[in-house]
Amino acid sequence: MAKERHSIGAVAKRTGISVKTLRFYADEGIVPPSGRSESGYRLYSDTDVTRLELVRALRDAGLGLKEVRAVLARDMTLAEALRLRLGAVEAHIASLRQIAAALRAALRSEPTEHDIRRLTMVTRLSQEERKAVIERFYEKVSEGIPIDKQWMREKIEASAPRLPDEPTPEQVDAWVELAEMVSDPTFVESLRANAKEVWQRGIDMERMQALNSEVVAAAAAARAAGTAPDSDAAAAIVERYLAGLAGVAGGKDPRDPAFRAGVRQRFARQDPRASRYWELVGILNGRHPMSGHVAEWRWVVQALLHHLPA
């Protein structure tokens, strides 16, 4: 018994695919008809119709022709194709949610040009593109400086903005401020100057970070107790910090006037945006542990400048 063949018109009615599209699929080799009538008209088998119905389902799910071909050729499983499409859909949904959040933020009051710029900055970049912004920033800061690659990679990973699907207005504002900060040449040069001093002298960064964490904790406790930066108690914290810095710097004498003058000069030119940077990262990424020390560092700088007179 001969297998049933279907005309292109019958297949169009059965599958919901237009005759024009069926011809396109045939000409492109996606689902060509299995045969021809004596008059040369396309004829489709039941198997052809089943493949066309699969094509229709995949196209309705949003898959491109490249993925459809791969599924039909068994170069990609149906599950793989659907996972690929699901990832794209979820990424698009996340993007739409971020756009909605930026719009809500812009509409908190009468929108201004600043609000439109914020909307654009939030919506035009993916998570990977936001990370690339931070990577380019660190590349500029580190150019020509022997910074440890692993240390820099950890800093990039720690500070790469990870906006949630529905960011708050505060997170929208934080990303705009951070993006503007890392694109500011004066901020880049400020950090470059500090990086040169640290890395060209071969300072142990782990010890330096531990020391900085200690002085930040001491400053936080002092501020909580109402201790002023110009007090005797603050002077004691400064002296402990100087002793630690002297050790990190290779065993220098913390009482040496030249050493103390050098420390004062470095802190006098410290860019407050360096700690603000991590505060913004904290806002973006859900209060990262390295964030929130702007006030503490300001207290440390004030205390150090007061107790180390020029």
C-alpha cells in the first residue's frame, strides 16, 4: 500500500505554516518534500509533516533557523535547543525588568536629562558588558605596573557589578555613579599613582589588607564611642597603624621623621573616591563585605593628618 502524500496546500492547513514559508523551508533544505506529483507539484509524507510541525514548534519557541537545522540534523538534541532558547528568554526577561526598574526610578519625579542618561546606562549593558567596564578600568590603572595578576583578577571579580533582575532605584543610581567614576581619567591616575607606590616597592598586599582591616575596625569602634580624630585615643590608633605600615614596608622605623612624612604625604593625596568605589560595589552586589568603610577611612585620614603635622 502506497504511503499517503500530501499537497503543499493540505500541509499548510494542517501545520499552520503558510505555503510561502513551506516553499522557503523546501528551497533552504530545512524540510524539503519527499516527492513530486506527475505535474511537478511538491508532495509531503507524514514524516515530512511531523518534521514541519517540529519546526513550527521550535520557531514559535523563538529558536533561529540555525538551531532548527541543528535539531533536525541531530547535531543538537531537542533538550539542548530548548535550554539554549530558555537562557535567551530569561536573559531578555532580566533585561526588561532592569529597563522597568530604571523607568520607575526615572519617574519618581519629573524626568530630567540625568534620569534619561541613567536609564540608558542601565539598559544598554549586559552583566558581562558591565564586568568588561570594570576590567578595562583595572587595565588602565595597572598598565606598566607590576601588579600581581591573581590579585587584580580577584579585585575585578569582587567589584564586577551584578545588578539583580529588578534593581532598586539606589542600585540604579549606584551603577551610574560607578560607571562615571571608572571612566574619569583623574580617578584612574589617582589610583595609578597609589598602585605604583605599592607594587613597585614590593609590599606584601595580604599583610597590607589585614593591617587596613584592623585600622578600619579600630576607627569604627572609635567613631561608635564618639572619639574625635584629634584626641589622644586617636593618636594611639595612628601610632599602631604607623608601626604596622613600617613593618609592611620592610621593617622601617615608625619613629623615623622621613618615614612619617612620607606616610603623611600619601594620605594627604588619598582620593576619597577609592573607598566610595567599594561602597557603590556593595550597593550593587548586596552589601559586599569590602564596602561601607568610607566614614571609617575618612576618620583615619583626619586622625593621621592631625597627629602627623606637616
